[in-house]
Amino acid sequence: MAQRIVNIEQMGDALRNTGYKSIENAISEIIDNSIEASANNIFVLVSESIDEISHRKYVSEFAFLDNGDGMDVEKLESCLGIGFTTRSERKGIGRFGVGLPQASLHVCPAVDVYSWQNGYENCKKVFLDIDLVGAGKQTEIEDPIKSRVPEKFEKFLKYNTGEKQYDFTKSGTLVHWKKCDRVSPKTIRSLFQRLEFALGQKFRYLIKLNTHSIKLIHIENEEFNFEVMPNDPMLLMEGNYVLGNPDKPEELLQRKNNPNAVPLFEPYTNESCLDGVVKIPVEYQDKETRKLMQSTVKVAFSKVKDIFYDKTAFPSKDPGSTPMGKHVAKMEGISVVRADREIDFGMFDFYKNINQPQHRWWGCEIRFNPELDEAFGVSNNKQHVELREVRPEDYDEGELKPVWLQINSVISNTISKIYNENKEIRAKSRTVDDLKTPVSEIINTVEVNNDADSETKKIKNETPIKKLIEKNKEVLIEQGVDVVTDEEVIQYMKNKVNIFYKDLRNGPFFDYSFSLGSCQVDINTSHIFYQKFFPHIESKPETKTAFELFIAAFVKTLDETAIGDKKEIADVIVQEWNIKLRRYINEQANYGK
């Protein structure tokens, strides 16, 4: 007997777990749809409810209103179907077309779509409710019915901010997310801060050109409302979300109109990069014709201005410890931009040592056109690209090379140059005190009277002090402390545990060593656990500290129990623990599917 390919009634959970990293990414997908429909004004409308048990407010509804072309009946009745797309062309931000239903279901179980052309009086509605689908009560997207948008949203169809008059009545679309149960953070203030940062970064070029406007609007309290500003990770844009004040280099000018405000960074130029942009010809195989084609990847670089970084600006302190420096740290990495829209941000194996804070003081942006989607491995939900290190020796001389290999030398070499130049500008500015962390200080306080035998104590007693100082000095230099006295090293050696983050490739989640006379823990930034979960941990300082204490407690226990010959047993235990962790996390990815 023939069977259905998909049992839609059993697909509810699967449809709601579609791989979006965050609510920012899901919302960005809806905004993509608006931009693709020629909208230049987009409202993100948010409504709160009060929890009946806790009596706390929480975000319960979203609506996305735009003044785009609207949809005719045929498109409207298909827009919530899984796999439907109107994006057959490669040009533009869109193309994949999986976004509307999947992005919506990531946040809520029910979505209504209203759209109109040639006047709001022609508004029609379709809906998808995954709970009704699971109960067998909704088996298809019904024909669009004439409807008005909900009353709480209708007042925004013509909206005056005092500075600008908005009119959405000629044509447009409103996407309504109902019964939202996967919103994080749950409060408006925190949510808007996250959205402003993320949306400003992803859509910075469209916002900067004044061709598109994105407003965040709290329906119940319009004091929260504001326009999304460009948030440039290159820190080059005029009118950026964050600017600097040359008269007060440590000051962070955030959303402030200040006549002294200027971008923190400047384009990085050299003999091969005269305007700050390098054009790299890239070969790729056309998906349709299978022919070898060529396109251009543009790579731009920026570096911090001396006035915000050198000894004149900060004669006695590290610029990284200032509000300006802490914001710049959030922007460390490489931005990947497709069709004027950022789709990924990270390291991408173009540089390695994330323990050296000088890496925050440069910027890099990779720009490509949509014909290179397959070459870059652009995901359907436009959340990431596949840019990972590959070995040249794995490819024959005439074989088409992955795009990473084709652009690596330019990016890696330029980053290295900027890094070294910045290092010289600060001229030995990082000190041992800069390596202090809450974790090391907490552990030192707890262990101050602990006189138990340990492997680190044994090493300290058996190793000449000069040798220990030299070994620890090497570690400090690796962490960016260029000038260090023996007295400073001895002070550093009093730390019971030091935690660093390193790229250990295919190694364990963490490695440890007692050879310095203290416990050194290296957490592997390439491990699956770090890649999948650490961004959530790192975003909350208290959670990160607790996590590091969790690891430190384990290693310190090994230090006091695995002395001498017993260390081999401890190594085996840690090795097996790491193997099981990797297996468990891999299995978690498949759990429930």
C-alpha cells in the first residue's frame, strides 16, 4: 500500500526545530522577505502579556509590518507552505525561500500572514497553526480570506513619529507570530538591546544607505521605540551605533549625537591594499552548467586609529579595559557579507590565538555575490558559511580548490601584519595584572590555606626556580605580555589555576598540565561542545565564571590525587571523559529526530 512521504501530523516538533541559532536570526529571515518584496520601511512590533502564575511580563507576540509590494492571492496561499519559494533568481538578499514558515515556527506555533495590494481594503489572510496540524485539524493552507489586521497593529498602518510619516496602506504585508513560547530574552529591554545590536550588524549597509528603515516598537510602551542604527564590526561607518571621542578616548559614544564623534577604526592600507579593499578572483563551478567560472571576492580591512589606542591616548592603562575597548572586543572577528547582508561572523580558521587581545583591534570583511553561494556553502537560512581550514596537499594541481584556500593567504597575512603593527604601537602595554580573572582570584582565595600534597606542589619543590620562571615567562609572552620581570612572574606563579582558550583542532574539549607548578587548563575552541554551547555560556559573565570553576575544580582535584605515577591513570580518565563527551554531544544533535 502506498504511503505518504511525509506524515505531517507527526512533524510538529521537527518543523519547530529548524536550526535557527537565535531569535535574531529568525527575525532577520522575515526582514529578508520584506526587503526582497521591495519594502523600505519595516516595523518590528512587539507585545507583552502577564504570566498568570508569576505575574511577570513576557513577550507574547510579534508582528512584522512592511510597505513592500504585497502578495497576490497565488503567492499568499503558498507562502506558508514548507519548501515554497518565489526566489528563483540569485540576485538580491533572498533566494532560498524556506524562511517564512520555518523562522516563524522557531519562535511560535501559530503564524498569520496578511497582505494587500492596491490598497489596504484588499487585505487578505492565511494562517498556519502547528498545533492544529498535529491534531489533524489543519491539513492544508486554506484559501486566503478577506480580513483586517488585528486592531492592536492596525494603528501602525499610518504612523507619525513626529520626525517621519509612515504609510503602509497602499501595499504591504504583516506577519503575526502568536502564542510565542521560544523567546529569549523574555523581557522587552533585554530583547531590544539584542535585536538592535544584531539587526544593526546584519543589515548595516542597507540602513547606512538610508534605503531601508527598521524600527523596533513596543506596542504597550512606546518609550522603548527606536530606529535600528548600523552596527559596523569594521567600526568604519559614520553615524555608527558606537563612535569614539578623540578628546576622551576611553569614552563610548553610543547612540549619541556628539560633534566630536568619529569612527574608532580607519581603513587599513598598504602596498597591495591601497584603498583598504583587496579584490581576489575566485574560481567556482556553476551549479546549472557545471562550467568553471570566475567571480570576485572583495576583502576589506580596518585597524584602530592611533588616537584610540597608543600610549598618548592611554599612558597608564590598557585600552581594552575601557568601555570603548570592551565594546570593540564584542566585534572581534571576520564579517562575511552576501548581497549587502551579513550572513556569518567568526574566525573561520584565518587566525588562531584568541587569547591575545590585540586581535580585537583590527577588522576584516569578506564580500561576495550570490553566484558564489555553493562555493561558500551558504546555508538555507543564511546563518552561516562553510569556511574551514583545508590542506593544500589534499588537492591536485589542476583541481578546483575550496574558496578558503583561494583567499586564505591574503586574509591571514594581512591580519598578521595589522596585528604586529598594533602590537608595536602599544609597545609592551599588556601587564601580568591584565591576565587576572575572577576564576583565578576565587580559587586563590579558597585554596590559600590548603597545604595538601599535589602534583604542582611536587613540581615546584623539585624544579629549579629559575627554570620555572623561564617556563612561565614563555606562557606570559604567548598571552601578549611582552615585558615581564622575574618578580611579576613569581607573582603570577601563585595562581593555583590558569585557564586559556586555544584552538586544539581535533583534540579534547580541554587539555591540562601541571608542569608550570600550577594547573594550566586549555579549552579547545574547535571542539563541538565549545562551538555549539559556549556562545550561550560566554554571553553571561557569571555563567562563564561558574563554568570555568566547574572545569577548574575537576583539574585541581586531579592535581591533588594524581601524584607521581598516578598521573597516568588520571590522563586515561580525562581521555575517556573527553571521548564520551564528544559522543554524547553528537548523539544529542540527533535526539528526538
